[in-house]
Amino acid sequence: MTGLGVISPLGNGADEFFESLAMGRSGITRLPVPVLAHASKPVLANPRRHIGGAAAFDGAKRFPAPRLRMLDRVSQFALAAAAQAVSEAALVFDDTNRLRTGVFVGTGMGGAQTTDDSYFTFYGERSERVKPYSVLMAMNNAAASWIGIEYGLNGPNLTYSTACSSSAVAIGEAARRIALGEIDLSIAGGAEAPLTDGTLAAWDALKTLASEDPRDPAASCKPFAKDRTGLVLGEGAAMVILEDWRHAQARGARVHAELVGYGLNTDAAHITRPTVEGQAATMRRALESAALRAEDIGYINAHGTGTLANDAVETAAIKQVFDAHAGRLAVSSTKSMHGHLLGAAGALEFVAAVLALGRKIVPPTINLNVPDPECDLDYVPGKARAIPELTAVMSNSFAFGGTNAVLICRAIC
């Protein structure tokens, strides 16, 4: 990896993002009512007040008005994160490399804000005057397409939508294309902008959203804690530049870490309930592809959503794979601070793991004040931890629908 880009509830840019993680700062707040500005007043008489991880990002300050009218918030995030990654990697695209550069983006919900806005206009205001670019803004592949257009990239341009593992799959599949020699480099990652009134109502109906902490909304997401009540939605994007080792060396690029392992499989058991066997199999596959032993991993950025089912299952799966080493592992869920970015979660948390590896500092799991006997690993509660000997890290992404993706990166010696 030669470039990282982040738009998140914890700041914009990889450095600001990781600094917030290391400080244990929460980006979760109470959201306005209504969440979207298209309505002058709530559609419902007594709408529920939601919590979420909102990114401090104003597209109007970044994109000219004519272009902004064609970009859903999810595409704005993706373009901004990609620009950061390209800039940090000091990439210049020209006729010699455009054909051998791919774009691989994961998103679970695509242009959710455009969809919400269109439905509000049509059903709420009884008007057929929806935005003329609504289809182009809402389609799932819009973010990837705009990145390709931005840099004139003619290599493969692919969008993955496997719910919460989407962007981890995008990164893993991009790495495979590079390993096969089909391309030399790629912009890979994910974007999500699910903080809309309709989307929040739908997730609320699923009974998976966390209850607001009565003392502090910022403390509402409590992965691995006995008093956890569910997940908190967040928004943003994370992009990485993946590059063939020889290509990076030839142009003298700075390398953050080496992506060495990728595991991918499917539970094929239930649409929402995860399985220990499926998650364990994916972690084992990632270790095999990395040619690493379980003992080589020093930190796992867990999927850790804060739901009752996921956290207990993931704990059991880690124990199954890592055996005695599980008790020596540092495991944390950064979702406790930035919330669950759905399709962008895998990429954002992978960036967190890469930065933890590079800085030898593991971010904490905050709000873990009431231990759960079923979740008994070292979750780095409350405070970041320095691990000078850290050489390899794992990032877990497990999804509704059962698609599991695990990424492993190793420090550059």
C-alpha cells in the first residue's frame, strides 16, 4: 500500500483519523431531525431521534455546483478519499499506466440519500419532479465510475456489494488482480452514506440499532460489553492505493505495509445470523494465503458491531482459530468510536489496522465498562496500547447475507 485516504466521523485524512482513534475519541452524536435537509419539517409527527457517526464534510466546499448536482454524498466521499490516497502515493496517471490501473469499490447501499430524496419527493410531496440525475446518482457503481472518470483510468472498474464486507472484498479482489499480473496498481476501498431518515427507519425496524446511552450519546456503541444493545450507523469512505511491489520500487514510492493475506467465504446459513464456523474458516484461509502462523498475528481489528450475536460469535471464532494465542492477542473494535459504515466499514477498519501496524499503536475499544463472560479476549479497553513488536495484523469483516472477508497485512522489513 502506497497511499491512504479517509473521510470519517473521526476526521478527514488518515493522520487525523488515527489520532482520534488513538485518543479513544467518539465520533458518535445525536443526529438532527430530519436527518436530510430536503424536508422543511419531519414527515412524521413524532419522529425518533437517532444517533450516528456523521462525517464533517461539506461537498459544496469541494465540488463546483454543476458537478455537485450529479454526485450523491456517497460519491463525494469516495472521490475525496481517493484524492487523498492518490496524492499521498504521489501518483501521476498518464498513457503508460491508465490501462493497468483498476478501481475496486465496495458499497452496501449506494446513493441512499438520492433514493431517500426521490421517494420523499414522489410519495411525500406527491410530485413527479424528482432530480433528473437520480438514477445516475443512486446506482451502486456511481462512486467507482466517478473515480475512474476523475483520473481517466481504463483498467477494470468494479463495484462490490456484499453488505458489511463490501469494501474488504473490493480490496482483496483488487490485490488478486495485481497478483495475477492483470494490472499494476489500483484504487480500492469503499464508501457509504446511510444517514438518511428512511434508511435509519429501516435499520430501526430490524431491531439492530443501539439504544442511546442515557448519560452520553457518544457512549452508545459498546462492542463486546455485557450491556451492549446494538450497532450505530456511520458514514464516510476509505481508499487505499494497492501497487505491485516492483512497480512501487521502480518509482520510489513509500510503502505503508504489504497486503499478504485475503480470506473470503460465505456462511450460507442465515441472512442475518453469523456462524462461528464461517468466520473461523475465513480467518484460516487468510492465514494460509499469507503463509503466516496464527502466532504471527499481533492485533485483530475485529468486526465488533456491538450486537449480541456478532460479538459472541466473533469471539468464539477467534478462539477457535488462534487457540492458546487468542489470549495473547490484542483485539479491538474501532466501531465503538466511528460507528458501523456498512459497505465502507471493511476499508476504514483495514486502514486503521495498517496505521496501527505502522505506528505500533493499537487503538482501543471504548465504552467497554461492563465485561461479558462470553466475550473474554483482550479487547484493549478504553485506552490505546503501544506494541513495539507488532509485525502482522488482521482485519475482520463479516456481513449480513453471510459473506465473510478477512485481510492481513505485514510490516515492511
